Amino acid sequence: MGHAGVDRVATARTVEARAGTRLLVQARAHMKPCLYTLVPASPADPSVAQRPPVTVRSDRELGVGNQIWVQQECWELVESHAPLEDAPERSAFFCSTSAAPRARILAGQRESRLYEPDLLDLARAVLVVHADETPATRTIQAAIRVALHGGADVEANLEGDALRVLAQAIRGLEISRGLSPALRELGWNLNQHFDDLKPVSGPRVSET
């Protein structure tokens, strides 16, 4: 698919992903939840009302460029904002309320768009599902690593075992902490893809 600025991830050999992703996941696990004030950017249309600031809790340190789910939307922190008067001790940021996806995963003909918090959750979940390295987990972790740190929107055309590992990781996340809208869509697309691969039984022909 011809997305501008897209790097197609086909192999894990070009990226040393596993160690970096494991350290990232471990560091995140030791973070204490913090509160942040997010201020939506002013709408381009002056007839649209300005949305009020919101307070979010995050289990990782947030800064400019990070993304976070706010209910059904993924917001991106685009600029520091002066602390609000009612919460002077709390870091605040201007935010875009329509963040760009960091990765696109193709399952057959179905495309799913994932954002930074989804990729971090998947990195952790894949390690839980498969503690030992396999070609499939290396491929997934490489794609996640590039999407998080490569500076480009990544399109990952994963196949076979890698898609099954992703499906297992998503089921684990759904049980342990719930799914974001993007991960829920990815799980549905994977299930549909696996259904498409099942052989179709033809009509039975009775013997006479």
C-alpha cells in the first residue's frame, strides 16, 4: 500500500529490537502512575466550541511527542502548557485530539492502525505470551521498535505465526487490563483473517 513515509517491515534482522523493548517494558513496569493535564488545541473551525482540559493518569512519564488514549480518542502531546491554576503541581500539555497512527498492521486485506500506547502494551504482552525468542516474536518486536523509535509510520505485513502471536497477546491484554479501541479492532481483524483462512466445505454429494 502506498502510504507516504511508510517503511515496510519484512524482517527482524535489520533491527536489534528485543533487548531495547524489554528494557522499555521493564522501565514502564517500575513507573508510578502520574496525573497530567491535557489541553486540547483550539479547533480550526471558529464555530466549534473549545474543548475543556482533561486530567489523565498515566503509568509512564509523558512528554511532547507521546500519545495517550483519552476515552475513545488517541491524543498526542504537541507542546508544553503552563500548569493550570487549579493544579499548579501538575504538568500540562497542549494536545492534538486526532493523533497520527504509529503503525499499520496488515492481516490479509485488513488494515489496523495502532498508536504509541497500543504498541507499548503489545510489546509487554508479547513477552508475557512468549518469554523465549522465536522468529515470530523477533519480527513483531522489530516492527514495534521501529514504529516507536524509527521516526516513521511503519507498515507491517505480518504473516502466519506472527499474527497468531499477536492474537494471543491481545487476548491476554483483554483479560488483564482491557483493550483500546485500536487493539479491539486489531483483534477483530485478526479473527476475521483466521476465519478467511479456514477451508470452505463444499456441498455434500449423496451417493445413489
